[in-house]
Amino acid sequence: MTVTRYKQLAQTLRRQIEAQVWLPTEKLPSLRESSRQSGLSLMTVLQAYQLLESQGVIVSRPQSGYYVAACETPREIPQLLHAAEKIDVNDAIFDILKAGQDPDIVPFGSAFPDPTLFPQPGLARALASAVRRMSPHSAIANLPPGNEELRRNIAQRYAQQGIDVTPDEIVITSGAMESLGLSLQVVTQPGDWVAIESPAFYGVLQAIERRKLKAVAIPMDTQHGIDLQALKQAIATYPIKACWLMSNFQNPLGSTLAEEKKQQLVEILQENEVALIEDDVYAELYFNGERPVPLKMSSYRQQILHCSSFSKCLAPGFRVGWVAAGAYASRIQRLQLMSTLSASVPIQLALADFLHQGGYDAHLKRLRRQLELRQTAMRNMIIKSFPVGTTVSQPKGGYFLWVNLGENIDATKIYQLALGQGISVAPGTMFAVDDRYRHCLRLNTSFEWNTRAEKALLTLASLVHSEKSRKKQSSTL
């Protein structure tokens, strides 16, 4: 993405101020001096200075010039807008995920859908057929961007939604996390700022930690999604290079942006030349009969890196995803060649074969129905059995519920107690760099709703009741 010259100059000056080349209250070079040093026009330099002034980084003094603001901290920002210069979450997340791998554990904390919901026999046949038909040259022929037939099938599904995506701009990856990681790498450098959601899918936090990036967490709510005013404030306050978000069935809240809000979001990012990474892995799992449109639908689509996969809707174990990378496609391919080389060739061929045979949409229809029934059953039980004051989200797709236990309840403690009872849950601390969601849980609703699941949820409710009673007693002492 091309950054205008005045913004480049503003970013350079801001980095110099952060590095204390220019100290608080110190005078900056005059407009003419900056113009001569940078080779830019006076108007371009003036625009850069005015941008920094609007962000509270510098101040102008009549008849004197521009000075570094007395305090280096940016102008006041909303309390819920959280900035973190260092992300450090991997250890905690690893411990929580590891604890839920035991097959004897009731997997309410799992990130993965119930594997019994997927057409394993058909996928196995497709894989066996693909292996038999593989030529000696398949490995080379299916290097990035990936298998041509599979990319064409994916492009056709975009076309069915009215989105113009060519097979050439699609890169097949080893799951959605690779597509998202490559997308982040192609639009940022270590030390850059990225806008993310709050709460956010923990994979975002891990990717930012690996890339040594800085994050601004934009507040979300379960009904309306991301706070656009807070996003505007963040962009005005920090030199944000990219925005990573889910506009459909966000993990963990389950919220979906209204179409009008999606358009406003894209316009904000386009205006400010902020790259958009769209994580859209749950889009096929809608309940109301109409698939929500992605942000990729907009006229800005060449600058949107739209990432998805088959892991949540067809073949969790195959780990095949893709990125519709638009203008970034060739750079994504080069990055992939330097890292994983390519997604598994037999798996790519098997998926292409399965999609070609038909039946994918019939499978999706059955899958959506099962997920909706199971989510409704669990949600009704939560409302019935958890303490008064508990709130629970009501998504229109996906397979997660976000449960707010109340400010006085420590969900991490509930997680530990539940694990002792053979039940895994995902505490809210997994989805932020601080403890602002320590009173929340994310629950996976995709598994069969049977006696075992019902008993586990009632046990979880009992733990919350006990903790709430204990808190009440301690507060009266």
C-alpha cells in the first residue's frame, strides 16, 4: 500500500521524537528547513506537521514555529482503548490449551468444532484417490500459490457472493493461521502498531508477540461489534499500519457487524491508508439462511487480505486455508516459499476433488442446523442454571458463547476448579493482554448436547454459584 509523502514524513518525525532525538518542548526544524532537508515541498511538510499537531505529538506557537509537546504521551484516549507496546501471552495460552487436550475432559474450552460433524468417509476417499493420482511433478506444480483447481473452486464461491476475486490472487496456506500470519508479515515491520479487537482471538495476540509488534485493542460488544469511534481515535493517536479483525461471528464474542457498519469501517481504514486483515473463518457457519458478506465485498477489496479456511466447516484435521490477497498476492507467495514452502499437496488435491464432486453445500446446511440446535440448548441451560446477573451472548452463527459471570467472579479460578472436575473452559484472560475480562468465559457449543454435556454445564453453574456465595460472605465480614 502506498503511503503519502506527508504521512511518511510525519511517521519519521514521530519515531525521532519517540527516540528522543527531539525532546519535549524542544523546537523542531522550521518548515523551510524540513523542506530543504527532506526534498519535499513546503505544503507537504506543512501537512506532516499539522497531522502530528492533530495527534497531540507537537504544538504550534504563533510567530515561533512547531515544538514537541510538553508530554510525549498521546492525547487522552477512551479508557477502554488499550495500548500495549509488548505482548506476552504465549505461556499462559499454551498452559490452558494443553490442559484441554485430555480426551476425558468435557471440551467446553476447545477452539475446535466437534470432529464428528464432518464427512470423514468422503474426505478419506478423496484423499486416497488424490494420492493414487498424484504425478511425480505434483509437488512442484502445486507450490505457491497452490493447486489451481482448488483456487478456482474458492474463487467460484466468492463469485457466488458477488465478489470479484480471481484464482491468481488466492494463495493456499497451511490453515488460516498461516494465511493470517503471512498477511501480518507483509504489511508490517517489527515495532509497528496494529489495531486489534478487544476481546480478541488469542491467535492474534500470539502472532503479534511473535512479530514483535505493538497493539491497540479496540473495544467490542456482543451485539454491535467493534467501536468505530474508538478505532478512529486509535488511528489519530498511533501510527497504525494494519487492522486485524473478524467482522462475522467474532471469536470470542460471536458478534457480526451490520453491513452499514462494515462499509463505514472500510472507509475509515481506506481514508487513513491502514491495511486490513480480515479473519473470516466462521462465515459459512451462519444460522439465518443468508451468509453474511465479508469486508472483502467493498471496492477497497484489492487492499484487503481476506483469510479463511476449511478447518471450521469441512476438514479440521486437513489444516488448509487461504488468503485472497489482492494487491499483496505475489508478496504473500514469496513469503510462503521462504517459510513453510507450501500447504500439503495431497491434502490440496483431496479438497479440490471433494469440492468438485459436489455435496459441500448440503454438508454445510446440515452442519449449520446441528450447530444452531446445540448452541440454543446450551444457552437455554446457562440462562436457567447460572446465577442471577449472568449474561450470555446470542450469536447468529459460529459455535461460541461469551458468558459474563459478573465483576466479582474470577473466571480463571472457575477454570481451575472446573478442570479439577474434568471440564475445560476458556477464561476471558486468554483474549486480552490484561485482566479486563477476568470475569468472563468462552464456551464451545459445537459438541453433542447429551447427558454428559448437560451434567458438566450444571457442575460449572454450581461452581459459579459457590464462588459467588463465597465472595458475598467475605464482603460482609
